Amino acid sequence: MRRWVARLAGATLALWSVGGGGAAGLMDAYQAARENDPTFRAARYERDAGQYSIPIGRAGLLPNVGITGNFSQNKGERKSTRSDLTQSLDYQEQVAAIILRQPLFNYDSFVRYQQGGVQAAFSDAVFDRKEAEMAVKLSGAYFEALFSIERLALTDAEIAAYRAQRELAERRRKGGEGTVTEVAEAESRLQLARAGRADALDRLSVAMLRLESMTGKPMTPLWPLRAEFLPNGLRPASLDEWSAMAQESSPEIRSRRKSLEFASMDVDRNRAGHYPQLDFVARATRAENETISTLNQKDSINAVGVQLNIPLFAGGRVNALTDQAVANRERARAELDAAVNEVLIEVRRQFMAVETGGSKITAYERAVDASVVAVEGTMRGMKAGIRTNTDVLDAERVLFVARRDLAQARYEYLLSVLQLKAAAGVLSEKDVAEIATLLLPPV
């Protein structure tokens, strides 16, 4: 029966993808999303921008070299107080200098350099989280499209079954064995199934649009899930091990730890406002007519030395900034604790979803098998006169609901596996590829 449903879904898939390109497996969609998904491209550029924090921070510890120049046209005159003598003071002033400044002790710049490395590591952790989110989102969109295809195939089968049942009820009525009520009941189920098909078609259109918005290109035909797929359990099988992995590898926890580290360094950086600064300074100056007393003179001065700056009082600004940084550090610490709790809760939730998902799949498979037997038995009972047309319709309805729930449970299980690994911080392209091996190219 599962093979029959798979073949029906494959036929629906083929009809849906008429005019499409080559088959698109999960890995094809994943690679396309890495290249074309706007959200992921934004995350990649965000990560790249964060990496520049290292050279930006390092710049504060390296030499600064600059050139200054000044040119001015001065006009004036000078009168003698002892005689009636006036002298013109029109002259041009030209000054050029090159200055090199190398910090010898600047704790503020040193902390900024350390913060640059922390900021780069923070951007890496954020990117890892968004990369895992993209993989889960892409897989979820792919599975939603596959489930929509199976759901459409099931509604087609449901319509065919109810149409046949209505025709049978009509023949029984004409033969004097059935009633108008039985025909009406079959007609009602048929029309409801047709309404369900319209809804399934809408869901499929939206699912394909969502998938293609991430991949940036058509994704038909999709690869359906193997009909014989069965859950094979988790490795490791212990929730404690998954929780330990999450505390070590979760990108959300890693990013919060880096935020706390950055905030702690901010406290030291603001305290540096009370620390002295020592710079090595070298200057080469060339001047011509620099002042009135140096008219018609050219000066060349080279100077090398150190410059010490000791801050004494800044109106309480340094103390206020330091206290503010301490408050931000404690806020970052609280946010880290909250992130750890949220991640561990998510790990537990997805772990239980995987554990119960396997049991649900087994239960739904048994329900489908039992429903098939029930439908066949009910039909034989109706022929024998001990069951009614309504009983057959009800049995068929239970069968199609069980098939739909089984298909949904299979995709939810696979998605929960990926979500668990993403929450634990261990989801990689290899994991997506392993899931992709469970799909078969359409025939």
C-alpha cells in the first residue's frame, strides 16, 4: 500500500512539473539556496564585515603617519613710533611637516585590539547559527512541498474512491437495494474531497513558491521520499549527551559568550580613561617665512621624542562610562544564561520530537494497514447486506486520513532530526546530504 501511494505521488509530481527542467534533489536545492537565498547572502556579508574588526582594532597599535601643510598670504604694515616710517609686511608663509606617531602605551587601543578578535569570533558564531537556520528552513520548505504533493495525490485517490462509491450507490438505488440517502452521502463526501483537492493544490503552489524563493530557480520535479523509509534512531541516544554538545557547540550560546567577553573588555577599556598614554613621536618640518621675525628665512627642523599624556579629571565622564559598561556586562551575562536555558529547552523539545516521531510513524503505518483491511472488510460486509454505504465511506475516510498523517509524520521526523542537530550546534552539510540519500529521483 505504501508503494502504491508512492507511485501515485510520483505521478502527481510528474503532472505538476510538466515543462520543468532536470530533477531537483535536496542537495541541489541546498546548494542553490547557499548561492541565491537573499537572507543567507546577507548573513554571509554580515560575517565578512565582522572579520574586518581584527585589522580595525589592530590599527590602534600601529604607527600613524601624516603630512600637514600650510600656505598663507599675509598682508600688513609696520609703523615706527620714533620716526615717520612705514614698512610693508606683505609676505607668503609656507610650512610643511611629516609626523610619525607610534603608541608605546595606550591601554584603550590595546583593549580595542582584543575586542576586534572577539567581534570577529562573534560574527562567525552568528553566521554558523544562520547557516544552520538556512539548512533547516530549506529542508522544511522542501519537505513541505513533498508533503503537499503527496497530499494532492491522496486527495485525487480519495476523489476516485468516492466517485466509485457514488456510482455504486446509484446503481444500488436503481436496483432497489440502496436509498437516495446513500447516494447523497456519497455525493457529499465526493464534493468535500474535491474542496480538499483545491486546498491541497493551493498549499502545493505556496510551498513551491516558498522553496523557489530560497533557491532562486525552479525546483521541479522534486525527489520523493523512499516508500520503505523507516527511522533508524539517534546517535547519540542520550539527551544528556545532546545537551552537553549544545552547551559546547551551540552557535547561539557561543555568540552570547562572545558578547559577554566583549562587554567585560568594555569595562577595562572605559577604565583606561584614567590611564596615562605614552607615544613615540617623530616630526620633520620645513618652513619659510613662518613669522614676522623670520622673514626671508627657511627653517628645517627634525625632532624625535616621546609624548606623555596623563588625564587628571574629565568631569566624571570616565566613571560614568565605566559604571555603564559594568551594567551592560551584567546584562550580557543574564542574556547568556537565558540563551543557555532556551537552547537546552529546544534540544529537549526536538529530542523528544524525534523519539516520539519514530513511534508515530510506526503507529501510523499499522493504522494504514489496518484501515486497508477495514475498508476491504466493510465492502464485503456491504455486499453481504450487513454493512451500509455510510460504513464504507467512513472506513475510506479513516484510511485516507491515516495515509495523510503517515506522510506528514515522516517529514516531521526528518525535519526534527535536522532541528535537533541545529540546536546542538552540530548540523553540517554532511547531515543534509545524509537526509538527501533517503530521497529517490522521480521516474
